[in-house]
Amino acid sequence: MYTKNQIIELVISDLGSEGEGIGKIDGFTFFVKNALPGDRIEARVLKVKKNYGFAKVERVIKPSSFRIETPCDIAAKCGGCQIMNMTYERQLEFKNAKVRNNLIRIGGIDEAYLDSILEEPVGMEPEKGYEVPVRYRNKAQYPIGVNRDGKMIAGFYAGHTHSIMEADDCYLGSPDNKVILKAMLDYFEQNHISAYDEKTGKGLIRHVLIRTAYAYKEIMVCVVINGKTLPKSEGLIEKLLALKLDGTIKSISISPNMDNTNVIMGNTFEVLYGQGYITDKIGDVDFRISPLSFFQVNPVQTVKLYNQALEYADLKGTETVWDLYCGIGTISLFLAGRAGRVCGVEIIPQAIANAIENAKINNKDNAFFYVGKAEEVLPAFYEGQDMKPYILDGTESIRTDREDFLSPDVIVVDPPRKGCDEACLETMVRMNPERIVYVSCDSATLARDVKYLYENGYKLKKARAYDLFPNTVHCEAVCLLAK
Ligand code: SAH
């Protein structure tokens, strides 16, 4: 048997769903982070269970042909980029296989049939001078803490922990972030503003959120604080506005979060400088984004994904479409230009406020929105409750098109990782749309829901993986289901 700290030699034969290397010795399986299929490694045993164990790479004896140098020095420790040491081609293959396997194993889709409808995965071009795509993210959230010497630091949580690893830059984000972060830390130090301590619940600064709208080069900074006000904030504003950046800071805000939980943002935000939003463009639609709203992190890939959703929706101009889990109305407004009418449903009120503004700035007067849980709004609407949607001017409207929305042509869903609630799926089926377009960030729950829809009369017609998160194990997928 194996014991902790034992040194073993291992050939990695496979990749687990979290990007960990898998190697076997006489039927005993080891999971090894940062190891790749084809690697021959010397590993240190970390933990031993009955039939499997965990080990750590000590030395690569013979590297896999997929192994590359990571541009980032801390990739192995940070945990954010689990597969940055893999060629991009292999990363894409890994993600496609993950979507495919889940649809077969969890979704119950016939393998040969799936292979006839699964389209080529869509990836990004690696950055000039790099082997993998980098600097694609428009959003960065840095936890703030102190190091052993009591100095304030910003960084990232080291993989699966809550200890902050100091890092002033991230290869996935904008180069401006580093400059902004340094100015903020200087300002906190100079004004003796403390970092929040999760253990004691004391201290003020929890996180710094920086969002960039690449289309218009607008930057938003939001400080998440364990309190209601940020002392001497005029000084911070002055300091940030004086920075030499590639983009322009359009918004500085605080978001109070006094809860002792893992949730990063508070429920509200208060503007200290500028607007409460930045504006980005996807395709030919402008979007206002507030600190609290969901917005896809990779604009280059997002437009491809939304165009695919549009293609699968196959709109001729007169259709009635629901867009469930609509966020700030991204997909809704993308579809509104090609449909008769679109109605979005979203749980976060501030996101719907953005969605209404976005409908207005893009002159989409055929887009309507409801605030609430998709699994509550949709059944309530179907059961005949008189629900007035929000429209363009932010007021509630009289519904004259109720009949159309009771039997829509297309329903688009884009749920969070946990997928759709069954009450939502059940009502979708009862509404009997011609097509369902399912956009997903977790192919396991996607596959579960595809199975439910299949058992209720909808067949998977097309599926495609979209890599919105290069160097990480995450992947988006979009599916077309039809009667
Ligand atoms: N379609 C949007 C947002 C997708 S992310 C886009 O592409 O930008 C998923 C969204 O679902 C988030 O905005 C989240 O706030 C919202 N959400 C989470 N649970 C929900 C629920 N039960 N009902 C409705 N919306 C929900």
C-alpha cells in the first residue's frame, strides 16, 4: 500500500473533469494536479484512500507532448488556470470531450447520434507571442488581505483555499488592473484603512472589482466593504483618475457587504464617482453593465456564442421568444432585432433595471422583462396570473400579447451552473415551443435537463462547445432541442 509522502513514478493516462492528471499503478488510481496525459512524472503521495489517492508533481521525468510553459509564473499554485500548461488545441479537445461525455453519460444521448450532430468546438486564437489565449477577461475580483508582515496585499485565493496568495497581475485580465490595484493599495495604506479578516469579521476592505468594457475602453472600479462608507474616498477618486491607463475610469463605487459568507458582492452599490455603469458592445448591441449584474467575461467569444444561439433560434422576424435567466438582457436584445417580441426573466432586480435601459438605448421596443425566479415567473404566467411586464420606459405595461407568450415559438434558457429547476422545465414543455435553445456553463446539468426534455418530447438536434474560459476547465455549450 501507499503511504503519505512516498515518492512514486507515474505515467499520466487521462484527465479528470477538473483538469487533474490521472495515472494508474496496478489498478490503483492517482489524481495529480498540473500533470498532463503523456507525462511521466515523479510524484509525492499526498493522501491515500481505499482505491485511489492524490499526489503532487515533484519532477517531470518525460513531459507530455501537450505540455507547454505557462506564461504566468503562479499558474500552478493559483488554481484559477487549471490547464494553462496544456497546448490550446488539447485544451479545446478536453472541453469538447467533457461536453460530449456528459451528454452521453448523463443525458442518455446515443453516442453515434451525438457524433452526427455535435459541431466543432469553438475556441479563441492564442495571443500574439503566447501559445494560449490570455488577457481575454473583462472582469477581475481581487480579495484584499494582509501578509505575515501585516502589509496589505491583493491577490487570489490559492486553489480551493481561502488564503490569499499575493499577485498584482493576472494574465487573463486587462494590463490596467495592475496599475489600478497598486494605486488602491497605496491609498488604503496611506489612510490606515484595514483589510477585512474573514476569521474575526473585522476590517473594512473585502474585495476590489475591476470591470473593463473593451469596446469603448471604459473601466469600472467597485470596492466591496464590510461597512457603509469608505473613509476619505475623495482621495481615492483623485488618485485613480490621475492614473495613466489604456482605458478610462467611468465609474467608482462601493458595495457594502457585512455578511460573513463567501459571497463576494453586496446586494447594493453606491456610486462615488461617475456613472453607476460602463457600456460595452456585443455585435451591434450596446449594454450597460452595473457592478452587480452578470455579464459574460469574454467578449470575443460571447459574440460567437450569442450568434450561435441566434442561428439555433432560427428566427424569421415574427416569432415570440422567452429568454429565461436573461441577466441584463444580453441574449434578449440580441434576439429582439430578429423576432416579433421577446420577454426576459431574471432574478436580480438591478440586472433587470439594466436590461430596461439597454432596451431603451438600443431602441428595442419589443422587449419586455420580469423580475423573479424563472421557476416561479413562468408557471405563474402560464397559470393565468395577471402579470405586468416592465417595458422600455421602466414602467409596467398592460399585456396585450399574452396569448403569444402562452405559446411561444422559441424558449432560450441560460441558467447558472445548477441548471434549470424542474418547475421551469415543466412549464416550458407545457408552453410547447417549436424550439428550445439551451445555453449552459455546466454541461453536467445541461445533460440532466436535456434528458428531462427528451423524456417530454424534445429531441437534441445540435450541440456545440464554446470556450469562453481558455486555460481553465470551464466551458460553455449551446444546444438546440426541437419537437
Ligand atoms: N443570459 C445572460 C445571463 C446568464 S447568467 C447573459 O448571457 O449575459 C445566469 C443568470 O441567471 C444570472 O444573471 C443570474 O442572476 C440569473 N439567475 C440565477 N438564478 C435564477 C433563477 N432561478 N431565475 C431567474 N434567473 C436566475
